[in-house]
Amino acid sequence: MTQNEFIQLLSDNFKIIPEKKLRTKLYLAIKKTLTDVSLPQAFKCPSTRFLSETLGISRDTVEKTYAQFEQEGIFYRIKGKGSFIKTQPSALQVDAQHQLIATRHQIEYDLPANTEKLEALFFDQNLNFFADGMPEIRNFPFKKWYETEKFALSQYGLSIFLKDNGAGDALLRHEIAQFINLNRHTQVNAEQVLIVNSTQQGLYLCAQVLFNRGDHIVLENPYYSNAYHLFDLAGLEQHCVNLDDQGLDLQQAAHISNIKALYLTPASQYPSGIQMSLARKQQLIEFAEQRNSYIIEDDYDALMLHKENNPAILGLDHYQRTIYLGSFSKYLLPSLRMSYIILPMALIEPFKRYRNYIDGCAPSQYFQVILANFMQRGYYAEYLVQMQQLYAQRYQTFMHCFELYLADYCYLKEHQPTMQIACYFKADIPISLEKFLVQAAEVREIYITRLSQFYAQDPEYGFVLGFSSLNQTEIKACMLLLRQLIDNELARLPI
Ligand SMILES: Cc1ncc(COP(=O)(O)O)c(C=O)c1O
């Protein structure tokens, strides 16, 4: 490559880099050019004067950018001769080399059998088609978050960059305890709150700290599949108990012995949306007390429901048998990876120790502090109310469109409207439609959440549709698309 060709490519890259600050723009343009091409040994850079004139930027900017590359060891300077680029293989060359090495060394990995089970753990989701339980992120109050971040950085100084080996940031634990007490009819204190990365991590900790392999656990049927597969991997003996219109049918659980814990989503059962009645919650607490069992309460979307008539089991349980899991994934941002477990005091220490054992420490102190201040300023509470209102409107739209486009094929059961809805095939719809529909949709890169995958026995067929991340126009468009897919597949199915 000649120097002129290099400059031409660099100018082109400079034009397309979407960066306002000129020095960063030039830095990124040079970096991109270096990865795009393969340069001969000791390639001489254009002089700073020439480059500044070509790109129409100050010579000082070019000098400083060259100095930065020098510091990184990518450029070197020879007095009186100019700056040179240390020869480095281009990205394309590196890829080719890697491929060559990779094909020569095809190692057969002998993975433990358990690893295969991991495949079932998560399923693909798409953002633009009824993503199951995905929150709206477009309305997130970025300005308020950014303002809180700036405040936290100025107030906390260096401590924000340190690892947190404790149960979590004190202010965050305090804010969570206060918020849950206010909204879920509980009376917990901040010392009972342990900060973790996710409900999934919380469930993993439960599996490791509370159980031995082979211990018995009761789940709901249908169940939250991420919990089911995780407990399966931990070697627990799972008993999935059917629901009635009040929630988990305790009579069916009566014959199961040595129940170590019951894992439930009582506020709005996942995926059916059935709300556990108050009477059933009280019976459940007595059931657990008589059998010396824990209750693992996954309260994943309860804050989206109305506060009245749906208290958390945690607040009703005077025996302190309840382990409560809450997550910011559905309320704020799934990428925040911030959740909490509210534990009986005696379990805080072992849970914390195990969390540190697998993760090294609490989740990012940086984000904990920002979130704590975001909550303290009232931004979290304010945002949740906005989201509640938004989801209520979207629910209305969903129901309207359901009647228009899906009601010929599906029906809904009594449910709590939160963020997703289970739709059941009507009796005359062949159950194979579920499988064929998912396959046909996948070809178009649309992922439909199959309902039957959540059942251990007595499966029901249909799908779980998340409406919370879609605006009204999008809900309508997705419903139309789903209707078309169903019509196509039904026409192809043998009668
Ligand atoms: C039943 C249930 N629990 C918990 C969660 C939140 O999980 P996490 O905190 O691991 O993202 C979800 C999210 O979809 C869920 O459906």
C-alpha cells in the first residue's frame, strides 16, 4: 500500500466515524484504517502537517493523536525522519492465521453429561415480536440516571470503584427493604437483603445452600422453566404440582414427603398469570411449617400489579420460612443484572459466602451505588408508576387485538395482566400447530414462546405472548403477523 492510498482510506474512514471530538475521531479513523489494511514493514505515517491539511483539522490534534499511538507502542518516532507504524498483521490476516491453527488442532471436547442439559435452559427471544416478559426500555429516564451517576461519582469518590465483599451497598439494601415494605405488605429490615446479579443467581444459591442432591422440591405445573432446569441440574427431585384457580393445589402436594422447599410465583403465576388467593397463601405457610419446608417466593413482576389484595407471602409468614426473590430485570433494565434476595437472618451469612465463592463479590459496586441513589431520589418509584400505566394501556390494546385476530383459535384464562399472557389453543385446534408454528416463525427469525414447554405433565398448548415492550401499533402489527402465520400453518396441516 502506498502512502497516498493509506491517506485516501484514512480520509474516507475519518468521514464516516460518527464522533464529534476531533481527536477521538482521528484516533478511531486511524485504528480502523490499520485493521482494514496490511502494511509493509516500517510504514511511514503521513506527516502531521500534511494530514492536518488533508483532513482540515489542527496540526496539534494530529500531533496529540500520534503521541497517543506512540504511547501505546503502535507508532514509533525517528528524530528527523517522522513517525512510523510498527508492522502488525491486519485483522483479515489474523483471522486467516487463526483459522489455519484451528483446523490443524481440532480438539474433541469431552464435556460432562450435565452440560447437555444446559441447552434447554434458555430460549431465544426477539425484541420485536411479543418478547416474553421484556420491559419497555425506550422510556427509560436516561437523563435522570445520568444525573444520578454524576452525583454518585462526585459523592462517593474512589470507594465506588472498589469490590464489595459484603451483602451489598448499605443504601441500596435500605432502599429495597423500604420499597418492598411499602409495596408488598412486608416488614423486613435492610440486614435481611442480599444483593445478587439475578433471580437466576438467587435460585442457584438456593439450590447450593439449602439442598443436597436428591432433596425434594415442589414447583408449580406449569413452571418457570429457568428454575426447573436449574434445579434439575442441581440434582433435585422435582415435583410439579398442578394449579387450580387459587394457585398451587396443596391437596395434590399432600402426599409428597420430605419437601425441603416449595418454589412458587404466587403474585402472578408464571406463565399462567393466576394470582394465588390469600387463603391459599395462608394454607401454604401452614403447610410449609408443618413439614419444616422453605418457601421460595419469586416475586418477579408483582410490583407491576396493584398493591391491594395481593400481599407477598413473605409478609404473611410469621415462621420466617420464606426466601424472597426480587429482580430489577423486569422493572428497570434486563441488562442491569441486579437482583435481591430477602432472607431469614440466619441465612444471610451462608448465602453471602456462597455468592462470594462463585462470583468473588457482590454485583458491581458502581451500579449498586447509582441504583441506590436513583431509588433514594424517588426516580424508581416514579418510573414504576409510569410503566404500570403504560402496560395497562398496552394490555387493553392487546386484548382488543386478541379479540379481533386470535380469538378464533385461542382463548385466555382468568389471569393477572402484567407483562405477558398465556394464550391456549381452543379444543378444535390441533396441538401440532404449536410446533409447526414455532418452526415457521423461526424461518422468519421470529421466536414464539411455546406454552407446552412449561409443563411437566398434563400439557396445554398455545403460546406465551409478551406485550410490555411493544407500543400499540407494534402490538397490532405483531398480532396480524401471528394470525397470518397461524392461517398459513393451519392450511398446511393435514386434517
Ligand atoms: C418467573 C421469573 N422470575 C424471575 C425473572 C427475572 O429473572 P432474572 O433476574 O434472572 O433476569 C423472570 C424474568 O423473565 C421470570 O420470568
